[in-house]
Amino acid sequence: MAADLFQNALIYLGTAIVCVPISKKLGIGSVLGYLIGGILVGPFVLGLIGTDGHDVMHTAEFGVVMMLFVIGLELNPAQFWKMKTKIVGLGGLQMLLTGLLLFPLLYFVLSFSLNASLALAMTFAMSSTAIVLQTLKEKNLDKTPAGQNAFSVLLFQDIAVIPILAVLPLLALQSVSDSQEHHQLPGFLSVMEDYPSLLLLLAVGFVFVLSKYLLPIFLRLIAKVQMHELFTAAALFFVIGIAWLMEAVGISAALGAFMAGVLLANSEFRHELEADINPFKGLLLGIFFTAVGSTINFDIIAADPLKVSAIVFSLLFVKWIVLFVIGKKFKLASDQNILFAFLLCQVGEFAFVLLSSIGQIGIVPKDDLDLFMAVVTISMMVSPLLLFINEKFIAPKIGVTEKNTEKSYDEIEAHHEVILIGFGHFGSTLGRFLRANHIQATIIDSDSDRVNLLRKMGFNVFYGDGTRLDLLESAGARDAKILISALDNPHTNMELFDMLPKHFPHLKLFVRAKNRNDAYELMDKGIDHIFRESLLDSVYMGVDVLSELGLRKYTLHRKAQDFIVYDNEAMKKLAEHRTSKEYLGNFREEIELQERLLQEDSVFIAESEEDNAWDSSVRES
């Protein structure tokens, strides 16, 4: 038994180590890498996993539960309440329209019974929470309109699992009465028989009280022991306990974990819980995707490949059309709407749960269930490939040719000497500083909600993708002198600065870097004006600390300027050697030199009678 456990662990971990880096290098994302790896080690190719993929997948589905718990931690109740219109509107319409379109295909084309067609239509309306959220995180799409709307739909689907599970037994009643065979009902039905509403209410109330009031007290007691592994065990115990309780009363375990995360979003333990859960979440999600790939039944596909392909294509097409129409109704821009449709057009992992329940209560024959299990798995595998096609071939064309329907978002009439791309926390601070000094900038931001909010606050901000050539043209880049990138994503900055010298060689580029490594890559592009966001904050925090310890404020500000100058000079020297073996030694030497120069400067300051200069650049040498 132990040997089998170690062998399976080696197979799953080895598959991830080999396949995921290759898929990331090819630009198709980690999810497709896990799925392809699962197919390779599955029973129909190398046969390393055998037929236990389904069992592993059910265990690894707990990764989805953990993922929704972490998402809940990042979304406080006030933000969740603001999303209610999108959750109900987008999610409700998606489920309703998808079900209405799929039902006649199942009933008239595939000749299933009325009850079976209803049950399967509701099942296939589900999308993959695991694939979509993992994709949003990897590609930094979670803040885009498409990402936020996709998240709203997924939340509604998770909530909808509860009533669907409750409705399925009602659809099976006719079948049960016509047959003498007794089907064993799922565990949640035994709860439904005895005051289901009361039990559901009690369970939700218990989670609310536990998360809001009892758990913080419990975690404070655990924290006092000062054993990090004990705190990790407590976090896992809490999430597993919530999942078990929700499953026991018929609620989606993922939804229960999400609710607990939202309630803990304002807790002082939010960040520590997130840090403890994240490694387990990532590992289990990887195993889950690998298991999904390994469970594709190629015997069923080989028996009737045309039928399987037709069903998969029909499901993807119907869901894509429904999502695109809904996106139009909610006024998503064309590029975001297409991305929104591609994100959610697959059938999700909750379909496995619903199909299992459908099989247990005898609505659909087992052979058809095996076929649909394969269809769901294939649709999940095709989804990352469709997103890759959209990203590489469709989105770039739409980004260049699209004309938004909103004139205020499309035409940039104000032209200034400075163009500022990105108006988040970093960019808005910079923009306010420029405006305070009577310097106007043409500001572009890709977050439509933030643009609308900033306009209400009095900022003249334009909505659009600042990395698009046509948008920069309309923003007056040919006449501007300076372009500032305050974007948070280092990869987007790299793409931007690959394009700019070819089309606007006269522009002086100022760019935000998150850390030293990002700065090195930007320096390789030949960019001189690089500003590490962590450097200034760290140095000027040190100024305040030293000021509290009794040092003079004027002196400290000048010292801070010296430190920044020395550190930037050292970074330029070290950039050439960062990949060599001598890098660490050179780094130590530069640090020692920097500290020695500052110490020698402090001797000069100590011998001076007074030091009122703020700027070291005007000081006599």
C-alpha cells in the first residue's frame, strides 16, 4: 500500500515537473500542461496511473475548495455585495439560456427522456471554476472586465449546484416508481428527507458564527503557541471541516469554503491563512488537472469519434454563443466579450458531481454517463487551447481594428507632452504629483470601473489598452516627449518597450519596476529611467526610523538621495554579471562600497557646523 502511494506521488509530481514548464514555455498555460501530462501517464497511453484516476480526481477536487476559500479571503463582504447584480444577472441568464438551448438538442437529437434532458442540460451549463480561475491568475486577467464577469458567473454556478442537487431526485421519482429496482440515493438526500431547510439554515448559520466570531479567537490562541506548523494545521482543519459540513447538508463544499473566506477577509489572520493554504491549493489543483487528463476514456472515443466530437463541439458552440450574447447585453467591449465567452464555454468539474448523482438515482444509463464523462473531460482539455488561440490570433486583430461603441473610451482628444499608462495606486500618486506642479499628462488605464470612478473624482482618464499602437497614436505619442509606464505587470512592460522604439524612437521612456530582477530585464531593453517601487518606499521608511532615533531630518533626506544614487549605480554595474558565478561576490563588494561611501559622507556631515541642504546635487564637492 505504501509502495503504491509513493509510486503514484512520483508519477503525479514527475508529470508536473516535466510537462508544465514545457507548456508554459510554449505559451499555452499550466492547465493544458497538466491535462496533457495526465493523458500521457493515463491508462490509454503509458498506463502508469492505471484506472484509479477517478479516485485521485475526487480527492484532488479539494484543491478547488481551497482555491475558493483563498478567493473569499481576498474579497471582503462589502465588495461581494457590490457584485450581487452581476452574479444574479450574468450567472442567472447564462444558466437559463444555456439550459434552454441544450434541452432540445438532448431531447430531440440525442433522444433522451424529458427528465434526463432537463438534468443533463442543467449539468452542462456548468463551467470549470478551476480552469477559469487558474487561467485568470496566470495571465493577470482577474482585474479585467472579462475576468470579473467570469468570476461572477462562476459564483452563481457554484450557488446553483445546491438547488440542482435538490431537483435531481424529483426528476428521478417517475423512473423510481416505474422500476422495482431501488437506487441508493446520495448522502445529501438523507438530509433532505428530514427538515432540509432547517438543516441548511443551521449549517450556514454555524459557518457564519464560526468564521466571524469563534475562529479568530481560536486562531489567536494557536498563534500564541508560536508554532507555525500548528497554525497551518489549524487552517487546514478549518477548511476541511467547512467542506465536510457543507457536503453533509447538501451544499457545495467549494461554496461553503468561499463563504468562510469572505467572512474572514477582514480578519487580522487573512494574509497568514492565505499563505498557509496556497501551497496545498496549488499542489492539489495540479493533481486534479492531471487526474482529469488521465480519466479520458479513449475506448469510448474510438468507438464513435464523430459522435463524441459532435457533442463536444455542440456544447462549446452553444455555450460560447450564449456567453457572447450575454456579454453584449452587459455592454462588454468586443475583445473582452470574446475573451469572456472563451473563458467559460467549457463544461466544468461540478458536472462530474452532478453526473455522479444522476447515475446514482438512475436518470441516465451508465453507458451514456461514461460517454458524457469523456465529453466533459475533453471540453475541459480543449478550453486552454481555445484561450491560447484567442490570445495569439484573435485578440491581437481585434485589439488593432476594434472601434469601441463608447466615444469617450475610444477617441483621445487631449494631447500633452507626457503620456501616463496605468493609473492604479502607483500611477495615480505620480499623476497627482505632476498635476500639482502644473504638468498635464494624457492618462490611459485599461480598468473601465476605475476609469469611471476616477472621472467622477475629477481626473481626465481615458479607457483603453495603453500597449496598443493605434491607441498611442490617438493619444499623441508622435508629438509627446515622455511616456511613463506605471503598469503592474512586468511582462506587459516588456512587450510595450519592444514596440515603442520601432514606432516612437523620440519618446523618453520612464518605467516602473517592481524589483531588482524586473529592473535588470528592462535595462537589457536599453531603458535608462527605471524606478523600483520598493526602493523609494524602503529608503524613506528608513529616513523616518532614523529621525525617530534622533538624527536630523535634513541630513537624512540628503543621505536617502545618496543611497538611491549609489544603489542605482551599483545595479547598473551588477546587471552585466547577474548570470555569472561572480555575481554574489560582486554584489557583496558593491554593498560594502556603498556603505563605506555613506559612512565617509557621515564623517563630513559630523564635522560641518550646520547642514540645511535638502539636495546633495547642489553641495560643493
